[in-house]
Amino acid sequence: MQVSKKIRKVGSIAEIWEFQTTGNKSLHTTIEFKSGEVISNFSHKEILDRPNYLTV
């Protein structure tokens, strides 16, 4: 079965695949990362009593 997808480059390390039949999108790297390598640093904006839809 042939799957049709549109690929859009995102910077120098990633691309977004959008599948035409479903509209689903996924992010894929175009480079290899080493085990334990930090891809991006981030921290909390606030501390909540319980998780919400933004909880990682």
C-alpha cells in the first residue's frame, strides 16, 4: 500500500511528515543523536497542584 505524505524541512535537524489521507503530522530527525545527548533544555513556568493538558 502506497502512503502519500508531504515532507516539510524544519531547520537543519528535523522535518515534519504530514500524511495526506489522515492529516496526521509527525516530527522526524534528519540527524542521529547520541544516547544521553541533550536535545533541548526546558523548565517549568509554574508549579501546579495537578496535571493539565500541557503537562509533560
